[in-house]
Amino acid sequence: MAYRQQQKERPSRLRPPQIDPLDSVGLVSKGDQSLLNHKTQEDYFHTITTRYHALVGASEGQAQDKDGFITGLASLSLNQNAPLATSAPMAAQISASSPGMPPIIMAMRKLREAIVASSRVDDFAKTVYIFIVRTTILLGHPESYHPALLHLIRCIHSTRPLSKEDETEFVGYYMLDLACRQQDLADAFRVQNIYDHRSGRIGMILTALVHGNWVLFGKAKVAGNVYEKRLMEWAGVRMTDHVVRCLGKSYLSVSKAYVERCTGMPWERLKESRKLLWTCEGQTVVIKQTKKP
């Protein structure tokens, strides 16, 4: 009996399972109602932002802020009126598939569903959606930023109006997503008329896409903020293909530096990615061989 009593009092050698705080709740659409409580939503959002900024900080130490991409991520603030980052990322150091990022993206979806299911349209909901839109645009994850943009503009804005600056910013992102990723220029202009959007930079981008004006497109990309640059990357491949066609129809030969400046790509990578039959002789790219008499 004494031995059995001792066995009961001895602590278990099995450690309790460690549960990720982000996985402690499920999707509302799957029946989990844990996040319907407003206080729980706020605590969960704090967990998301803490994990996110910790991940960004670790990546910043590894990548040393190459091309300003991490600067754009770190500049995200819970303050709705925080200034936008203006650095231009050309090579993403963090993406939606980066280690540690998928659980954060899933947690953002859980919180979005909970806010919608609880019919919450207060300042907290506005802050959450602004954070999610800006973050996932930089991560290049349209499955997250597109529905968040629609809810922010159509639902939250109608109850808790955004400032004029924020309205211009997020309607502009919606227009760019329509024009660059979805290739729906007509809908982009429709949204521009509905919201009376007056941003010369966004208008410049739409005009460039309509006319295939790659020079204007490049100027607009240089002038845009970090979020606009990320959205414009969806149209980058199409615009580069257009530049190649224009060069092929206009020149017999052209300088290598000019080709690289027009396409924004090194010559070797351009030739390999586009399977070009052009040849490079020194610093000159020969597009069409002339027939010798």
C-alpha cells in the first residue's frame, strides 16, 4: 500500500504537450467559437504581432535588410497614421512560404473570420485589417490581402470611415490589384469612379498598363511606395515581355546596357528566362542578323 501511495505522489515523467498559441484556436467557419469574444480577439492579435515582429527581426539580422524589403516590413505599425515605407524591394527576403510565416498567415485568417462573425466594426477591427492588408501585400499573398481589402473598404469604412489619406491609400491598392494581378483594367477604372480616387501615381500606372507604356510604368514604380511596388510586380512579367517585343520589332542591334535598363534584368537572366535567340557581341546585343551581300 505504501508503494502504491508513493507511485501516486510521484510526478509524471510525461511532459504536457506544448501548444503553439496561434494554434490554440480554430477557424470560426469550422465551428470554433473561441475567438468570438472581443477580449480574446485583442489578446490573439497581440500574439500575432509579437510573433510577426520577432520573425521579421530575425530575418533582418540574416538578410541585413537587402534592397529595403525588411525595412518595409518593419515599418508596419499598429498606428493607422504611421508613415509608409518608401524603400523599393526588388528581391523579397520574406514571403508567405518563408519558415514560420504560414502559421501567422493562418492566424490572420482566423482573426479575420472572428471579426466578421462577431460583426465587429470598431477601431480595433480597422487597425487589424489595416495591419493585415499591409503585411500580406508585402508578403505577396493575395488570398489574405484581397478579402481583407474588400472588407475594409466596403464594410468597415462605411461604419468607421477611414481618413482621407487612408481611403486614398487602400482604394489605390485595390485598383492596383485589379489592374496588375487580376488584369481587369475596366473594373479598376470603375472603382476609381465610385470612390472618386484622385491619386496621380495610381492614374499613371493605369495609363501605362492601358497603353503598354513601359517607360511610364517604370517611372511610376520608382515613385511608388513599397506596397504599390509589390502590387506592381504582378504586372512586371507582362510588361517585360512587352518591352522585349518592342525591342525586337524596333532594332537590329542595341547596346546591352540599354536592354538591361529597359527590362530591369541582367542580360544573361533575360535571355535565359525569355529563351531569346538574340546574341551578345561585346557590349552590343544583336537582335536580327543582317544578310551579307
